[in-house]
Amino acid sequence: MKRLAIFASGTGSNAKQLIDYFSGNKDISVALLVSNRKEARALEIARNSNVPAVNFTKEEFYNSSTVIEKLVSEKIDFIVLAGFLIKIPDNILKAYENKIINIHPALLPDFGGKGMYGLNVHKAVIESGKKESGITIHLVNEHYDEGRILYQAKCPVLENDTAEILATRVQELEHRYFPEVVEHFISGKL
Ligand code: GRF
């Protein structure tokens, strides 16, 4: 059994998809949800599904071994970032090399990097005049949004799109593909 930790800072709609998808799976389980914001809806979503959920302060992430100790004690094999808005500390990156997966709401390598999250991404896509956007699921290394790409899916950018409308279209792709791609990666198919 491979044990996943989901890291999430916000609403947790992708966390929910992952939890539901893997519930009852005999090879992969969501064993922990980690947040850096105690008011994150994602914590509540996990607890409602009986997934242990913990919040750590920024201080604990960057200046202590509390988080890594928790991951080790929970025997976590893989980490999935689902809207996790702070940089992964080096000690976690080292311990989980090639075992941290992120989802980005655009087609990397464009529209990635610092500050490119939430509606900022979709505004930048619309302003660029690109006719397509989509999702990128990738491994995480020490550079924002630059790890190996595992999977991309595309959707159109339409003439009258606002950032909010495009965000909804992209989110549908996230919910449709993210859990399956995580499963394929963990089972060595990607
Ligand atoms: C998603 O758009 C994901 O691509 C990005 O953060 C957002 C998280 O949304 N990394 P939610 O909290 O899962 O609804």
C-alpha cells in the first residue's frame, strides 16, 4: 500500500477529488492532509472524510523538522500538492525526490513561476492572446513549476472569457485528470 499526503492551502476541491478517488483503493491511500493555513477548507474536507488533517505554521515548515517527522511517522511515500501556496522546504524536497507531484492551472512552461497562481494565471493567459490553456501535472524540484511534466490536457480560451470563466473550464480538467494521473505515476506507468 502506498501512502499519500496531500498538501493544500485553500479550498481543497482537488483534495476532495483525490480523497474520493482513492477511497477504497487497495494499492493507494490518502493517509494525511497537510496545510499551512489553519482556516483552509481543505482541512475540513479531509476531516469530513476521516483523513487525518494537520496544520503547520510557516515557522514549522522552514525552521524545524516537525513536518518531515510527521511525514516519516505517518510512513508517507508520495506527496501531492493540490493548491499549496508556499515553497516546499529543502529537507522535504530531498527526502521526497521525484515523489512530489503538483498540478498547475496552465500549460507550462508558459505562465509558471513566482506569483503565477489562482486568477493571476488565467488573467495572464487571456492577456497573452493564446487560444489554448489547460493543466500541467508535473514533478516538483527546487525551481517553481519546472519539474518533469507528467501530463498536460488542453482547453480552448474563448473570445469573451474572463479569468473566472477560464478558471472554471480549467478546473474541470483538473478534477477529471488529476487523480488518475497521480495513480498512473505511483503505479510506475508514467
Ligand atoms: C488549482 O487550480 C491548482 O491547479 C492550483 O491550485 C488550485 C487549487 O484549487 N495549484 P483547489 O483548492 O483544489 O480548489
